[in-house]
Amino acid sequence: MTNTNYPSASTPPPSQPVKGKNNKNIIIGVLAACLLGSWGYLLWDKNKSGQKIDNQQGQITSLTTEKTDLQRDFDNALARLDSVTGANNNLSGENTQLKAQYQKDIDAKKAEIRRILSKSNATEAELKKARTMIAELNDKITGLETEVARLTGENQELTVANTTLKQEKTDLETNLATAASEKEELAKTVDVASTFSASNIQVTPVDEKKSGKEKVQAKAKKVDKLVVSFDVENRIAKSGPADMYLIVTAPDGKVISDGSLLNTRTDGDKAFTAKIPVNYEQGTRKSVQFPISQTDFATGNYKVEIYHNGFKIGEGVRSLKKGGLFG
């Protein structure tokens, strides 16, 4: 058999349409791969975008929650501040200085915190700043509470001390009033006790002769004067001048007087006849004598009363008759 390069009559030649079909399949595969790749990229990008949105949403939620927490903390701080300020306003003395010491810084922090919390798009940094300032505000309020507590304690101590002083003052005033009353009563007692007593009271009707001689007279129409004599004494009365008062009542019931009045302690105001100054020496008995003169003495009883210190200390009666001797 002879080898040759020519094809035999029984072997058909390669077909052109088979090659073209392979190329088309390749193109379709490439396009499919590209389409699948695009879908994959789009799916991956969508997943990434969704994750980013979720992260942003989480951050927004976190910031909103933090802002809400900060607002709650701020409100609580303001409530504490209102409470301590109210307590401070009830204090006196140092409250003005204390309020000035804290108020300026507190007001500044309150304003800045309100500014941050009122922003709808407050950043994390701003919220962090607000949190720090709220903590500082609470520290200030704590300091203010401490000062108010101290002042309240001091105020309570002052109140107790003041109450004690008022009670002591009341007790002192009561004691002084009691002492004054006792002193007044003692003075009254001493005053009453220093009143003289009168004894040996005598009323002598006297007829004065032209020669100057005096004679006890029996007849009323011849009597020129009534001589009143008596002794006075008091053991506790001090030495010095003392006034004795005579009240002589005539038979007609009228007091022999020029209209002068004596204020007595038991009988009110009474007209008196004569005021007799006596120079008394303590511890002795003093004799007193005083004449009652008038132009005409009537028949009947003449009553003589002796007063000292507003009290009646003695009395006597003398009768004048038309005739006969006096008993």
C-alpha cells in the first residue's frame, strides 16, 4: 500500500459550521460570566451599602439613646438644684454670698448643656462634652448641698440658742418682775412699819390771861385754845424730819381747817387742821405739842385725830361745857 498525503475518497473533509458554533458558545459563556459578575458585584455592593446604613442607623440610635440619657441626667441635676436652692433661700446670713459663689458657674453650665441637648444633630463629641458638664454640674450641686447642710445645721443651732436666750430672757424678766414686786412689797412693808405710833394723847382747853398766864378752863366760852399733846415713836424709822397731821372736828361735825387736804390710805382725802413737823431721832420717844386756836369754841365734844404716813395713829376727845370742870 502506498502512503500518500491526499485524502482518500472515503474520508469526508472537516465541516466549517462546527467551528463557528464553538465560537458562539464561547461568547455566550463570556457574556454570562460578565452578567453573573455584574450581579455578584451589585449584590455585594448592596450588601455593603446595607451594612453601612445599618451601622449609621445604629450610630444614630446610640446617639439618640445617649442624648435621652443625658437629658434625664440633666433634668435630675436641675431637680437637685431646685431643691438645694429652695433650702438655701430659707436660710439667712450667708445665703447671698453662697448663692453668688455657685450661681454664676452653674448658670453657665446649664446654658451650655441646654444648647447641646436642644440640637437635633448633636455630635458624639458634643454629647460627650455635655456629659462631662453634667457631671461637673452635679459636683457643684453636691458642694452647694454640703454648704447648705452646714448652714442649716448652724441655723438650727442658732435657733436653739435663740430660743434658749428668749427663755432665759423671759425667766430673767419674770425674776426681775418678781424681785421688783417683792421689793415693792418689802418697801410697802417697811413704809408701813416705819409709821409712828402715838401715845399719851391729851387735849387741854386753855384760857390765856392778859398777863400771859395760862389756865385750864372749865367753860367753853372762856377757852382760847386747845393744846394737843402726844408722844410718838418708831423703832425702825430713821432719824430725820417727819410730818404729823392733826384733824380737829368741832361739835357741829365740821373740821377746823383752811381747806387743805390730806390723802389718807384708808379714808381717802380728808381736810386737816394742822401739819406738825417733827424732828425725830431714831430709837427715842418724841413729845409733840401743838395749839389749836380760834376766837370762839362751842359747847360739846372736840374730836382730835393724829395721822402719820397716811395712817391714823391715834385719837382723843375733849368735851367743852357751859360750866363745871373737865374730867
